[in-house]
Amino acid sequence: NGIVVACRLSSLHSLPFPRFAMAGEADGLTSFLFYTLFVYPSCSWILKPGRFPKKRAVLYAVAFLAGLAFLKTGAEVMERGGNHYTKLGVYRTSTAMEIKKAYKRLSLELHPDKNPSPTAADDFAALKSSYDVIMDLENRAVYNKFGDSGVKNNKSTFDETGMLLEMGVFYATWAMLSFVLTLGKSGTMARSWIYTGQIVMLLVEITLMTTEDPLPEWFFPSTTEHEWIWLLHSLFPAYMNGCRCLGGFLYKDVDEETRALLDALKEQNRDVLMVLRDVQIQVGAITA
């Protein structure tokens, strides 16, 4: 399996690897290699026929994959740190007055003159930066959709064509990678699962990016659309390799099963014909 994967990866060298358009996001290539070269072989080992009962093997593989994805994504979330809303302790729907009150309270706590921490100046500067972004309605809207990189790049106007082009490159590249990694009849089921997941993820992303305030107020009120898209992108390699493992494990080659059944029927017919011939010979001997 490792040799096959390495050969397939070498054929992908010229492809534009899917990148995440958001600053601070884990490198897509590293995540892809982690799940493809480590997690996939580990799941395949768990799912090896005869190692565990079938249902238990599927349960172990799903638990292993989900646990690793949770730990890896959780570590990435911790590394990213809080967003501007969580730093101020406010929500996406907070009013200007509520933001000002939160900023005033925290600025008194974090001001270098009152905060003995050696990072007081940096903490206060980060608080001021968060306040400046979400107090400006235009910057807040850009931040919700594109994150800090969108604010820094002055994405004040919504470029729908550019956004759709970037999405197209991302999903088309992942589709090509998925196709290459699921070549063969045993990968047919996995490929259909992966493409279905991609379609659902694409629809969710388009909805989040093109709808104004698509998230309900009660639904993780401090999390932005940008962060949900980042989460989808981060979890997709785990989903893809999980589909590969389970699809290959559950795949049944109908042609091979039919061929084996026909061979078994031929053997049975041969045995029946031999028995009938012996009976015929015995009957002939008796009548003679």
C-alpha cells in the first residue's frame, strides 16, 4: 500500500495542491500526507480481514479516525487562538454599545499600566486591533467571511467570480486527488461517498459565503462563517481517507463472486455426473 500511494503521489506532483485561502490555516499538503501516509494504513491494518469481527473492525476504525481528527483539529484550533469576538467577549450580533462596553472593561484590565504581565503591551494591542475590526461594520462583514486576511487585503467589495474560481480550483483538485487514490473497482464505493461529501461541503460553503448572516444567533454565536469553512477544509482529508478505508473494506466484487459461484456449480455438476455414471455402470452390471 505504501508503494502504491507513493507512486500515485509522484504522479500528482504537477497538480496544484488544494490550498486554504485563510491565514493561519494548517498546511493542506501536510494534512493530506498525514492522513494518507499514516492514518489510512493504520485504518487498513485495523480493517484487515480476520483481525477483528467485521462490525467491531468498522467500529474500531471509525473511532480511531474520529479520535485522530478530533485531536489534530483541536490542536490546530488551539494554535489559531480566539477570534476577535472571543477576545472581546462579544458575539457576531453584538451592538456597537455592547462592544464598546466590553472593550472598555477589558482595556482597563489589560492596559500595560495596570497589567504586570510581560506580554501586556502585545495583549493590549491585540485587543485594540480586535476592537477596530469589529466596530467597523464593513470590516466586520469582511472579517466574518474572509478572516484577518480579508481585512488586511481590503476585500471591501465581494468578488463573486474570484470566490467561485477559488472554490472551483480547490474542489476540482481534491476531486482529482480522490479519483487517483480510489482507482480500481474496489474504490468505486469510496469515490461515490467522497464526491457526495464534496458536493454537500461545496453547497454549505457557497451558502455561508453568499448569504448575509447565514448562521442563527444561537448557533456558536462567536464563531464566524470563515471559521466554519476552515473547519470543513481541515476535516475533509480525514473524511476522504475514512471513505477509502471503509469503502475498500465493505466492497464486494460481484463479478468475482458470480465467477466463484459458477465454478462451484460446475464442480457440483461434475460430482453429480460422476455419481450418475457410477449408478449407470452398477445398473448395467446388475442387468447383465
